[in-house]
Amino acid sequence: MTQAPARPRRTRLPLRYLLPAVLLVVVSVMMLLRGYVHSEFLADHRVRPPAATDAVPEKVLTGGPVLDARGSEPVSYRVPDHKIVLTFDDGPDPEWTPKILDKLAQYDAHAVFFVTGTMTSRYPDLVRRMVDEGHEVGLHTFNHPDLSYQSSSRIHRELAQSQLALAGAAGVHTSLFRPPYSSTADALDNKSWPVTREIAKRGYITAFIDTDSEDWARPGVDEIVRRSTPEPGKGAIVLMHDSGGNRSQTVAALDRMLPQFEAQGYQFPRLTEALGAPSPHTAVRGVDLWKSRAFVAAVGVSDNVIGVLIVSLVVAGVLVLGRFVLMIALSSVHVRRVRRRRPGRGEPEAAAGRGPPVTEPVTVIVPAYNERECIANTVLSLAASDHPVEVIVIDDGSTDGTPEIVEALGLPGVRVLRQANSGKSVALNTGLRHATFEIVVMMDGDTVFEPSTVRELVQPFADPRVGAVAGNAKVGNRRKLIGAWQHIEYVMGFNLDRRMYDVLRCMPTIPGAVGAFRRTALQRVGGMSDDTLAEDTDVTMALHRDGWHIVYAERARAWTEAPETVKQLWSQRYRWSYGTMQAIWKHRRAVLDRGPSGRFGRVGLPLVTMFTVIAPMLAPLIDVFLVYGLVFGPAMRTLEAWLVVLLVQGACAAYAFRLDGERLTPLLTLPLQQLMYRQLMYVVLMQSWITALTGGRLGWQKLRRTGLLNSAPGAHAMSAHDPRTGGVTGAREKSTVG
């Protein structure tokens, strides 16, 4: 029997990639929609000057303010005597329209509100109130452009979108229309008349005015009343405004006009009521109604979303600037402390105020899994240490000959322990059980130490309160752009942070690349835990909660090979960010504890959460609003604000580089880093959030190394390991602890 060919497997986009992409699309659509209804783009504010009138029929120019040009011959109408039709343009406005409606209700008067589509979609409840209280609503276009400049398709869109907003707000369409920038009928000219005819063909009656209050200029209540007053006994359409600025004078004028005109025998009817015509409103039902409501709802959502994003942007700005201020201020405190303790260059810190120098041997634990390219350089750098060490390499089930490479070096004081592949935390605990000495240094298998690194790293242990020490991890492969960006991040984002946290006594992480521990302290907290993917952060927090001091040794430099591709960087930072979230959640109860645990919970955990989880999540909003502002908003003001933030970051980075004795050249790539690298970190953090919220588990992710770091910069040259033979040539002899 012939077997049917296997159906090709459908490739599905993982949720961790799909959700950020969908979120980006949704935010972009919301920003575009909000920008459109706020007239931030596609708005045309040009106003055409008066033109000739010879193409306009004379009876139109001399006729009444209400023009019905739907038939073959235009017909004009006037408001009957002793009737005043109050009209309000440009609304609704959330502050002034309700007050005007209240005045009209107080005096039992009606009016016509010529609303714009943008304001209607933003404040639908006010339009619904207008209709419910018996007022008439007319269209005033969507974005308020001068239609004489617009194409036929743009005119159609202005009308259709306005009707869409009106139906979504009040469930009706209207046949009343007033062009923006219009006045009396005799102001029609050769440019505006064709537009009026086209609008009439679409079924609209155009309402011009008899008297203009000019309330938009705020000439004073008396003047508004005077300009609104028609000839004695004559009917009129009066133009006023309920939006576009401060309308307090308009409200006050109504409070005077309505009783005054009523005493003179005037009535305040709706326009069609005054003309004896049927209502301009027609009910919208079915699919059209739901489409309209969906549009208005989407506008409301976009306003709320952007409002939240703006608040988030402010929060991000405060967090970013606050972090910079804290880092610079507390780092300067840290530097002064260190310098007071180190009066002589090269003198160990312990010898300058913390007790006698630490000279006893230490154990260096190197967990390794398939580190063929790097492990020889790592071990050779330890062999060159100027502090007595024993080295334990824990092979975690490597399949590339890593343990054989270490054994082939034949270095005294170096042991290899093998175990089945069990993960980094298990490997570290294995090394801890076999360690000979009380002080244990831990490092990664892709890192090289300077000769003085171990010595500098262990000096703070002269203080018996110190349970762990964080070293200064530096990027060795920084020649490529992605390496330069990580170099900036390490110097500024990690090491400057550690100075700050050192002063605050809430160091969140001992870097896996270079850290030292008191074995007694580790044993008290149960060793390295595999509860999280960030075992270094987890154990550091556990030590804080157990009452140990954790400090930063800036001179204990370690050179690590950073990821060289976006994929590798993504994998590494995904594990870091997710593991940090796990550690924060694991130790969350410290917030309620007493003593050292409570102090860390109420100081350290909030800072780590704000600066490591929340701020990086919100920081890309700075760039999102930069792009939006450059395209749709005040470009120069937006660019200036972004540059101010960039200058603050640059100043902070330059300060960090100076403290670390680094050249400032890589900072030339800082603007590009902010535009590209930060977005990658944002997506990684988003992916971590998704994994956390969906309960996913993330396994250990091994990065591919190149073995470019033969030795630490400035150290004596060491021969490179030849991966083809497993041999070493010219290894420098060094006395180590056997």
C-alpha cells in the first residue's frame, strides 16, 4: 500500500513574536487615528481670499441665508420675523458646549449646532445630548478645511466621515450643512459656489448667516450682544461658537440675550421649525449604525490609549532622568569612598581602611558547557593571576571536547570535574562542594581575567560582613557596532548602576562573568538555586535577605565575549530579563519582612523593578513619540526634546566612561543605539513579559562563541589554544595552589 506523502507542517509564528508585532500595529493605528481626529495630519488650514462673483446667480447673492440648491434652480429662504435661529459652530467642546446647552435649557430655547466630525467623534455624548434635548445638528466638515481648495473626493470624504461620526454619536444623519469660513450668502464667489452646488447634489441644504457675533474674537459681552441683534422685528440666523477657545463671553452673552430678546417678542426655534420644513435628522439603523458606533468607539479607545501612552511617557522620562541623577550622584559618592580607602595607587582596598589585605588562596569555579573556543584562554588567564588560586572547571556534559582541552593544558592547581548536563546552577553547586577555600570566585567559561582581577575581587572580604563582591565585567569584542553598543551598556548601564546600588546597599546582581562569594554565606542560603534562569540575581537577592553586605570592586576587571549577532543577543537578554522577573517574583515577600530582608525588599526590589523592568519597557515610547512628532507634530520641538534626553544620556555615559578609564569614541554611536538597540531590548522584555504571563518556561540558551579574547587587554601575551589539536604552546609558568 502506497503511503500518502506527508503534509508539510505549517509554520506558526510564536506568540512571543506575534504579540509584540500586533501590539506595534495596534499602537501605530491608534496613534494615526488619534492624530487624524485631532487634525495633526491631513488637515488643511488654508483660507482662500475673496474671488469674483460673476458666476454666482444674482438671486443667490441677494437671497436668504438658507440655500437649497438640490434642484435645477437654487432656492433661498429667510427666517420669518420675530424668530432668531441661534447657531453654534466648531463644536462640541467638553468645557463650553455643556454650559451653552444649560443656558439654552434654562430659557427653553433651541439652536442648531454645526459640528465637526473630529469633535463629534471625540465627544459623542455631547452630540447625543444635543439631539436628545431637541436641538438640530448640522455638518461643518470633518477637519474644518476650506472646501474651495479641496478635490471632489476630499469633499466626499469630509461629508461621509462627518456623517459616520454623527451616526455613531447620536444615531442620526443630517441634511444641514455649513461650510467652514463661510458667512452671509452674498459672500459666495466663483470659487465657493461650485462647492456649494456639489454639496447640494449630495443632498444637503446649506445654512449661511444673517448676523455674526464675532464671539471668536472675544470682543466683550456687550459687543457680542450688539452684533447678534438683528434689525428690530426681523428674523435672523445668528452665528456663535461653542468651541475653538475660551467661550466664557459667549455663555455670558446668552445669559443676557435670551431673556432680552424674549422680552422683545422673539422666539428661538430650530431652523427647520422656523422654516416650516421637516426635520433634517434621519435615523440610522442596521449595519451602518454599528459601523458608525465602531468608529466612534475606536476614536475613544485611541484617545484613551494615547492618553495612557503619554502618561507612560512622562513616567518613563521621570524614571530615566531620575535614574541618571541617582547614578551620577551616588556614583560620585562611591568614587570618593573608594579613593579614601585607596590612598596609594595599586594598594589593595582592604589595606586602606577595611583591615589587612586578603592574601589567602581562593577557589575559582568555571562552569563550562561546549566552551571549546574559549576555555583555554579562560584557564590561562587564571594561571596568570597574581593571587593564589585553585581552579575547578565543571564540565556540564560538553560534547565538543571542552574538558579534554583543559586537561591538555597540564596546569598545576587546575582540576576538571565532569557531570551530566544539568545546567549552570547545578555545575556551580558541584564546584562549591569541591572547593577547598572559604572565598569562592565564579566566572563564565568565555571570560578572561587580568592578573590582578582575583586579588582586587577578594579584598572586600576583609570586612566579615561582606558576603559577596561584584566585579567589573567589560566587553572585549567591541570593534563591531553591536559590540560597541553592548560596551556602552556594560559601562553605563551595568557598572554605573553597581556603584549606585553599592552606596544604597542593595546590589541586585553579582555578574556571572566575575563575582566572588563567601562560601559560608552561600551555604546559609542554600547555594545556587535553579528556581530561576538568573541564578546570579537570585542568589544575590537571597544573600541580601540573609543580612550580608554585597559590594562592588571596580578594579576587578573581567573581559567577556559579548554576543556578536542579533539572534545571540536576543537569546542572552531574553534569558536575563525573564530570569530577573522570576527572581523579583520569588523574593517579593521581602517587601513585608523585617530586618535586612525587609530593607532590601523596600529599597532594592522597587529600584530593580523600576529601573530593570518598568523603565526599559517604557523607554521606547520616547522614540515612538519622536517619530510621531517628526512626521505629524511640531518637528523641531519634538527633535529638541529628544536631543535633550540624548544629551543627558550622553553626559551620563561620558561620566561612566571617565570613571572606568575608557575612551569616549564608542559614544559616537549612542544616537543610533537609542534608535535601534533600545527597540530590540524592548521587544526582548515584551517577550519576557509574555513568557511570564503565559506561564512558559525558558531553557538555558547557549551562545556560540568565537574565542576572540586570547587574553585580557594589558595582560602579558598568552598563547592561544589550538582547537584542532587540543595542545597549548608557550604557557607561562605560574605558581598556583595545588
